[in-house]
Amino acid sequence: MKKLILSFFVCGVMTLPAFSQTYQELSDRAVAATEQDSLTQAEEYILQALKLEPANPHNALLFSNLGTIQRRQRRYDQALESYTFALNIAPRALPILLNRAALYLELGKDDLARIDYSLVLDIDKDNAEALLMRAYIYMRQRNYNFARADYERLLKIDPQSYNGRLGLATLEQKEGKYEAALSVLNRMIAEKGGDAAQLTTAQYAELYVARAGIENDMKHVDLAMMDLEEAIRLDASLTDAYLMRGQIYLSQKKKDLAKRDFEKAVSLGIPHADVRDLLQQCK
């Protein structure tokens, strides 16, 4: 009898690694399938693993990965549900909170996104992504003082943050502090070719468009046009440059030139519906 019990015990112990290994194999296969963009297969592997070990604490990661797969497939409601399941298991998991916040923001649910970013900052007060995105949300909601506090904290942590400095310049512009906004952008543009910042050509082009927007607000149209020309020279695919230049042309009654720029923006991916009214004004 003792021998039978021992045999059963050993058999039971021996089966545990097999289940664990199978769970791990399924998890690994899901990752590999995701990397190969085989999202349906990846989801199937994850669901099999979850069914195999529903109480495994690592299921937080599986649910998070499942949410990301569903998000990539534009199954947003299911993605939110999966991220929430993941957070029920691991409520302080920063990457999962950031993923759900980003999805809320993508869906236009700014308040819910802000709550998640705030939860991240309750855990890690210096989290750069959460500071940046919460500042962006505050700015969209016109809570400029809160936005400024987040941008300033971000820049205290990382003074060379491209998105942080650009966001602060945008905030200054929205508050009508044009000289302060220009000061930020002028410093960033002046760093071109130096060691202070390692920006891409596309990022410099974006800075010129941002500065053109401020110059246009200040009625310095000639300066704005010069910056837009430079932006397009640096990055001919920058739709915002064509849209802004087209609107300036339209205000100058140069309808043919305006139409050309709006059509160029459409050819680069701007939905035709977004510029339909502007094109109508070019007739």
C-alpha cells in the first residue's frame, strides 16, 4: 500500500513539470507567433495556456499580451477587457496600466486614460511616459496649470526630452505666450548638428512646422512660409506642413496653390473628408 501511494505521489509530481512546461511552451509559441504577425495563432496559444492553468499568476502577462493582440486587430472592447483581467491579477503592473491608458486615449476616453496614468504616477512618480501623456490630456482638457506641472516635472527628470519640450512649447502657444513658445523651439532647432540632442531629420521637420504655427498665429506669415518650406525640404511626407501651407495660401486667395497642397496631403494619407471643406473653398 505504501508502495502504491509512493508510486502515485511520484507520478503526480512527475506530471506537474509537464503541465508547467506545456504552459510555458504555449506562452513561448504565442510570443513567436506575435512576432511573426500571426495574431490569430498567437491568440489561440494564449487561450490554450489560460485554459490549461487558469490560476497561474503569470496569466497577467498572457492577458496583457492578448489585449495587445486584440488592440492590433481593432477589437477594442475585447482588448480593454483583457487588460482589465490582467490588472485584476497584477493591479500594480506599470506596463499593463500604460497599455490600457494608451488604449483609452486612442478611443477618446481621456478621463479614463488620465486615471490610469495617475495610477502609474502614484506608483512611480517619475514615470516619463505617464507624465508626458497626462500632460497631453490635461492640455487637451485646457487644464493648463496641471499640464505645465507635468511637463516641468518631466523636463526636470529629462531636460532633453524631445516630446516634453515640444509639448511645453505647444502649451505656451495655447496660452498665447508666443515668445516663450518660440524660445523653446528656437533652442531645439539651434541644437541641430550639435551634441546636445540627437534628433532625426523628421523630428527637426516637425519643429519647423510647430514654429511656423506660432509665427502664423503672430501674423508673421512670411516667416511661417519659410519654416514650412524648410520642413517640407527635410521631410516631404509631413502632411501637417502641406495643410498649414495650404491654409495660408487660401487666406492669400492663392487657390490653385492651396488646392495643390491639400491634394498632396490627401495623397499622403489625410482622409479626403478632413479637407473636403478646404478644397471646396479652392474653387
